[in-house]
Amino acid sequence: MTAVFFVTDGHTADLKVVVLDVGMGQSVLLVQDGHGLLIDTGLAEYAPYVLSRMNFYGVRTLDYLVLSHLHPDHAGGYWQIRGAWPDTPVFDNCHVPGKLHPDEEGFFLEINTALSQDPLRGCLSAEDIVSWQGHELQVLWPVVAQGLNVNRNSLVLLLEIGNRGKLLIMGDVNKTVENQLKSSLQSFLYPSGVSLYVAAHHAAVDSTDPEFLSVLQPQVSIVSVGRNNPFGYPSGKSMTTLEKYSAIVLRTDRDGEICFTLDSTSAVPCMSRSE
């Protein structure tokens, strides 16, 4: 059964999409008329920065916190964000693999325990909709729990503004998931493509399938990635694919914090720093 979650208010200001510079992790802030929706937090060490940027962009109410999956580079700031915003509902996929890799087991068990005790936790899966500020944040993935792989169960989220402006955030899914989503997105996105695309898995080699990108045809592709990260992200092959199919490609390790205003027709750069 499809779940629909609502937060509505008057919304006259532009919708800003801010891909925060959280090193090798990912955190995306949506802001409109003082209302915020935060997708991922980055590592715990970046939580003070995330909170300061929310303040800079005028977030008076954090309506939702969404965690794409429970890896520390996407969810490590949960505790500090929750401490600052104790009344904010938090969503994740609620999937607990039967077995975890030793490197991810400690953090996963810690945060999943904390979330299971959080009275404002909700679970999202494909076809759920979070209605926020008059817009619909649609969950495209996961359809069902995908075995043991935490990344493959990442939430894939699509926000549509009017009939054309679209934001697609892929979490850490791989090419297998991209290919499974390709056919459903093809008819939905035609002919305008995606305005803003936050690339899957930091543009690692296991993501960014060329056929998938040919369907998306992003106006702007953004890679959230840390300089000199231990995983060697982004992949050169993935960057070549992004540059082939995107009008603009940006990455946080080189461009820092990235901010765009999204409307019904396009995405345009907005001020992103108080310099």
C-alpha cells in the first residue's frame, strides 16, 4: 500500500537544492519558504557544518530528515541533527540485512538500534510519496529488500516541480538498480529529462550506466565526493559518461557546496556561500 506523508504551507519563495560539501559523504538540503527537507547527513564530523548551512539558508522548520541508507557517510550525523531538531520525522528504508560486512556492522547496528527507538521514525519504499511544500518526493527504490547489500537498498528519490523541473537523487545504488529503473523512468522523463541529478554512489565505477544516463539527459549532474578519498571516487569512466550526457557536471571536491534554484522549467545557480 502506498504511503503518503504531508507537510504543507504557503510557499512563495524559490525552491533551493543545496548539495552540501561533506567530504566523501553526501547531504542534500531542500529549502523553500523557511521549510527544510534534509536528505542524508554526511559523516558525523560534518553535522555542525550541515546545521550551520541550514541556518544560512533560512531553515526555520526541518520538516523531514530522510536517510537514503545506513552507512556513516550518509547517516553519521543523525544523532546531532536529531538533537537539534527533536520533533522532525525521520525516514529510511528500514531494511536490516541478514548479514553485514565486518567493516559496516558496528555503525549499522548502532544507528539501526537508535532509529528503532525513535518514535518519529518511518519506513519508505517504492511508490511511497512524501508531500512537502506542495511538491511530491517520490520513492522509486527499493521495490523489495535487495538481499544483503546495504548500498543496493538505498532510497532513490525523485522530486518533480510542475511538469518539467525534476530532481533525482540516487543514494549509493549500482548499475543493476539503474537498469531496473531505466524503463519506468524513460516514459516518465520524456522529453525534458532531469533538471538536477545527484549521481549514484559518488560516481563510483559500479554506477553511472551509459544507457541509464542517456535516458536521464541531465541538465546538471552533481557528484558528491571528497578530495583524495580512500575509495578513489569518482571513477574516470563514470565521469566520462556524465560529461557525455549532461549539459553541466559539477563535483563537490572541486566546486565545493553547490546550490541551484529549481522551478517548473529548469535549474539555475543560486548563491551558495556567505563569502
